[in-house]
Amino acid sequence: MAELTLQERLQPSLLDRLTDDEPGNLKEAAERRVLTLSQLKASVLRDLAWLFNTTSLFDHGPAARMPAGNSVLNYGLPALAGHTASSVDVHAIEALLTETIATFEPRIIRSSLRVRAQLLPGEMDHNALSFEIEGDLWAEPAPLRLLL
């Protein structure tokens, strides 16, 4: 297989490029400056976990609709703790997750993003909600399918 051109190689996220895992080395190895498809997928999974486990500054009130509501100041999800699974609006949570992912994870192509609640019989009795997240990760030469 031919080697990918410089434009086709996947770069690590900005955070990964700014993080120095080896401060003793003055020069970074070439293989650390590009990602494989599996490394890209792992990086997105890690960043989604961080996103879902961070509480945003603003809820969905008027402040969230201001420009700061879509900035890094509002990174994360509104506090969801303290609610029973049967008392939440599942479709509202799906929409919230979709909008949050689309806003803060640009590597997932927005038009391909789908979030669906997995409502299995009896699951709501255990105060647990599961969601299926799928979309295409931007990659060259073709997008990479993501299913969580």
C-alpha cells in the first residue's frame, strides 16, 4: 500500500499536540505527530468520556443561548444527577447529547451524528439510561464509522 501523503495523514487533536508526554526529549518522533485510524477512534472515545463527565457552567436557560453558551466556558453537560431515569425526558436528553457532541467534538461529522436512547423493557426501573451514538469521523481518504 502506498504511503499516505502529508495532507492525508491524521493529526492528533490540539490538546494531544500541546501535551508533552516525554518532556526529556527535545524533539518529537515523527510517528507521534500522526495518528492511525484506531488511534483516532481511541482519542475521540477518550474526549467524549471527558465531555460527558464534565458539568457545564450554564444550564439551558437564557445564558446558554448567549455566545458563551457555545464556547469552552460551557464545555460539558448540564448536571443530570438527582433525577430518576423514569422522570427525565429521554428525547430531550438525546437532543442535548447530540447538540453537545456536535458543538464540542468537531471530528465527528455533524450531518452523520445520531444519538438514540436504548429503552429496553425494565431498564428504566434501575435508574440507568443507555444511548447509542453513531457518526462518521473525519478521516482521509474516507470517513471512519463510529458506533458507541
